Amino acid sequence: MAVATEQQILDGLAEIIDEIVGIDKSEVTPDKNFIDDLDIDSLSMVEIAVAAQDRFGVEIPDDELRNLKSVQDVINFVQKLQS
Amino acid sequence: MTGLRIPEATAGARILAFGDYRPARIVTNDELSRTVDTNDEWIRTRVGIQERRIAGDDEGIVELGVHAGGKALANSGLDPSDIDLVILATCSAESPMPGHAPQVAHRLGIDAPGAFDLNAACAGFCYALGTAGAAVRAGSARNVLVIGSEKMSQWIDWTDRSTSIIFADGAGAAVVTGSDTAGIGPVVWGSAGEDYDKIIIDDRHSFIRQEGQAVFRWATTAIAPVALEACERAGITPDDLAAIVPHQANLRIINAIARKVKAANAVVADDIVHSGNTSGASIPLALSRMIERGDVPSGAPALLVGFGAGLSYAAQVIQIP
């Protein structure tokens, strides 16, 4: 799989979040914190991680998931593993 | 000698009727929040449960099973004497010995049937139904009473908010008989014993504990493919389904599985809202309610999929009786 750009990861993540928890794509910006800003709980984060795994072809285990607090964290994590 | 006599086989097996039993006592989220640090909104959003049924002190696996089994038997129109095999799925018995199926059979007036307990935890009913269908088709039994009976409350630490809000008590049952066509599709079953400790009662002095997040991930990823395979093996597509009846583990798991199965015309069972997670009893409890409410027409295909401790899982498509 080709390495995705930051914008592609952001767009993909926004689509996933829209589908799973129904938050509008425009709300999902890099500075947002999942729990505090987007009100996404830990179980939804698991679902988002699984969907992100399928989409971006990287594994996001539960241990790592705990450290991914913001949208930017996920973008960085996916880029790091893809490269 | 060329081998022993081959028994007379039957082409298919089908479900004649369901029956259920819900204990009288309703425990609301508000009641739980008085004893553990939780609240109604948290429980509803995390697991989707509003209330659950808890059995009385005098109601054990046998009593619960007798109520549900008796109702299924009555709904089937068969006599107790027509039943020659009783399979009782449970993972929450107060004692491992003796098995509970013989007592349930005796209490229902079923004379000397084959009778045994089966433990595949929350997948127990689907395992039992698959076994019953196979027994009928192979000529090992004519009519089978399949029961899922659970008293999870006796294995709950009522101060543990991660489990006490989830599990509950109840029983559901089905009567399986032979038929010329298949009303019970092929069972797709499997296990992941490497994850045996994800949902576990460690010993007789312990309570149920589970790794919620790991189980959630497993259930929302590994189970939908099993369900889809059951459809394929039954010769139908998800769009043919009138109902999806996943084990009532957690409403969010149920919805995640349903989303992945993509059955455009199916009602999704949500009995968990009022019944909690009753492990091996949850699928027949949910189906009974759907049939009673008229949510699913007779003859329509419904997908059953059980999954839980073991880890064990099983799925099959049935025709609604």
C-alpha cells in the first residue's frame, strides 16, 4: 500500500468517525482530542481503530490505542508505520 | 463383515417452537447505581442495557430451564413422550455434577430421554441447536428439546461495575424435529482457545471477569465473518434475512455485527435492552420476544450467532417456526 499523505489520512479518519459515531467530517481536525473534544469513548475508539487498520493497512493494538489521544496522534502513528 | 447397520437418516431438521422464561425480579440501572459507582446513562451508552432480570434464590438452572422448556414444548404441540433427547446449554451452573438436563427432562415428564449439559458459554445455544439438528438428521433422535439456561447472577461480584451491569438470568428453549427440507442451516462453529482467559471464572471461589476492550475488539471483528459464512452455507444472501439475532452481549457489539453483515431487510434483535446479557440463554430469549411481537414472519430466515467465553463461537441460519 502506498504511503498516505496527512490529508488522506485525515479524510479517511473523518469518514470512519462519521460512519461509526456519526460525527460530521468537518468536526474532525488534527487538533481535536477524541475524548474531550469529540466525546468518543474507549469502545468507539476500538471500532475506529479496527476500521483504520483495514483502511490504512497498519495494526493498531489496544496498548497503542491508549496513547492515541488526538486526531494528529493517529495521523502520526499511521504515517510512522506506513513509512 | 462390512460394517454395522446405518441408521435411518432424515433429510433436514427444523424448529417447531420456541419458549422463554424471564425471572420476575427486574433490576434497573438506578438500582445498581446505589451499590456500585455507575449510573443509568453510562450503562445505556456503554452496553445498551436499561434493566435486567435476576432469578430468585429458589430459582436455579433447573427451574429456569423447566419454565422455558415447558413453554417451548407446549408451543410445539408435541407431548413430553415425543421428546427423546434434551440438551441444556449452560455455563453458570451452581454445581458441575450432576448435569441439569436429566432433572429438567424428569420435571417436564419426559421419560428417560438422552440428556446432557453442554458448555460453550454464550455460544451454547447455537452449539446445542447444531448438535440437535445433527442428531435428528442422523437418526439419533426424533425430537430434541434444546434449552439455554443461565443464572449468571450467582457468579457476579456485585461490587464490580464492569460485570454487574452486564450479566443477568433467564432461559430460552426450542423444540427441534425432523423434516424433508432444512429449517436449520449448517452450523459454522469454531474457537480461539489461546484467548481462554479473556472471559473467565478462575475457580469456584471467583467471579466472572473479562477483558472488556479485548473482547469488544474480538467480537466486533471476528464474528461478522462467521455470520456471513453461515448465510453462505445455508444458501442465502444477507438480504434474504428477516432477522439477525446475535448473542445479546452488548448493544454496541450487536450493532457492529449487524452493520458488517449488511442485511438490508433484517430486524436486529435488541432484547439486551430489557434482559441484559444472559449468556447461552440470550438468543432464544431474544427470538421468543421477536416472534411474540410479530417482528418476524413464520418461515422467514433468521441468522443466529453466538460468541463468548472459550473463546467459542457458532452461527447458523434458521427458519422462524
